[in-house]
Amino acid sequence: MKKQILHRLLLGILTLWLVSVLIFVGTELLPGDVASAILGQNGTPETVAALRLQLGLDQPAVYRYLHWLSGVLHGDLGTSLANNQPIGAELFPRLANTLFLAIYAAVIAIPLAVLLGIASAVWRGSWFDRLANTLTLLSISVPEFFVGYVLVIFFAIRLAWFPSLALVDPDASIAQRLYACTLPMLTLVLVVLAHMLRMTRASVGAVMSSSYIETALLKGLSRWRIVLGHALPNALAPIINVVAFNLAYLVVGVILVEVVFVYPGIGQLMVDAVTKRDLPVVQACGLLFGGTYILLNTAADLLAIWCNPRLRHAR
């Protein structure tokens, strides 16, 4: 088990390094010149050359990557080109807002998806199962920004129950934050609920067809007791993986949702940085998204190993 844990940790570190390379190369391949974009129409060849020298753009790309990576490893994410302020000072408050929204959605989506998935597996073939499959298929097929606009039309414009913009004041209370984030939270819940529900249904349904489950049924045990006591523990590994994947999406994939509701999170910050061509901020946001995704998936692998005795003990 220790070798498996060490292997996955090393694989996660290697993957994060490859992500950092891809992020840097991707920003390097963007068309245009950063110095010219910052100075705009007022830039002369002399001022553009001076700014390129100040930003270190005259250095080779490999040197600039190693300098950037060294700063990241020492906790320095760089300086924003838009306001000349440390990126960390602006990034971490936005990260707190994104994590708040992700946790808000996860607290509702995960228990609801697992419960509905188990119920759909237990009542396989019933009207409830068919309705759940139809709604989840519809939810998967619709993009999240469309779901967000539909919720705004009905709950913000027509019913006026919630605000259409999730503007969060730093001094707002928890209740005020929860109220302001209700519509983006519902959007994320509807998007991630379908994947977790369908995986839970498939995983529990596959275990329910096992011979030891049939033996338990013949002994007269109730179906729900069999599901919760025997089927669910053996179906946890794929459920954990899909939950971790969707948790990563709640943090990494919220860009469109934050833009729709003008929520002050990392996704909105990254979009603004792309618009301003603030490449250090784009690189920091991309690295943070990649690190979060890799961390959650690595944690899911380790938890799946811990939950599965066949993986815990060597043969």
C-alpha cells in the first residue's frame, strides 16, 4: 500500500510539473506582443523595447520559465501587469470566494446525488428510475451557462426571489453570502448532480447483481439494509472517483458560472486577466486550477485504495 501511495504522489507531482510547462507554453504561443498590448496606441518602438526589457521578455523562454517556476516554488506568484501588485494579494481572496461557492454546491449536490443514485438502483426500471435518467441526461446535455441564464430568467426576473448578480461584499455575513450565491450554487448543483447520480446508480446496480446480494435477499434482509450495509461499501471506489472529479469541476470549471453571475472568484479573475493580457495572472490562475484538479484526483485515488481491501493488501 505504501508503494501505491508513493507512486500516486510522485505521479501527481510529475503531472503538476507537466501542467506548469503547458500553461507557460500556452501563454507564450498567444498571438501579439505583451508589451505592445500593455502600452496600446501610445507605445513607441523605444517604450515598447524598454518595457520588454523591464518585464524580462528579451530573455529566452526557457530562462523565463525556470525563473517563474522558481518563484512559484518559493511562494511568489509574480506581479500583475495590470496594476503592478503582487498576484497573491488578489488571488487568494478570490480563491476563498471560489471555494465558498464550491463547498456550498458540494454540500447539497453530493448527498443528494448519492441518495438519488441509490434509490434509482434499488427501484431500477420504475417510473422514478426512468424520470431520474431522463432528467440527468437532459442536465448533462445542457451547458452550464444556459442553465444559469434560465435560472436568472425564472428566479431573478420573473419571481424576483434571488439576485441575478452574485455580488459578495467582503464584510457580508454568512447568511448574506448564501443568499447571494444561491443561483450560481443551483447552477453548479444541476450540472454536477447528473454525473454523480448516474455513476452511483451504475456502481450500486452492478454490485446488486452479485451472488452474495441475492443470498442476503433470500435470508430476508430488507433491500435498503442490504444496499447500505453490503452493496454501497463495495461500490464506493467508482463513486469516490466521480465525486472527486466533480469536486474538481466545482473549483476548476466554475469560470463560465462566475462570468454569468459576475461572481468575484478565480474564474472571473482569469477572464479579466485574459482580456487585459495580464499573462502572469493567467499563469497563476491556470496553475492553481491544475493543482486543485490534480490534488483532488490524487486524494480520490488514495481514498479508493483505503476503501478497497484488495488494493490495501498485497497479494
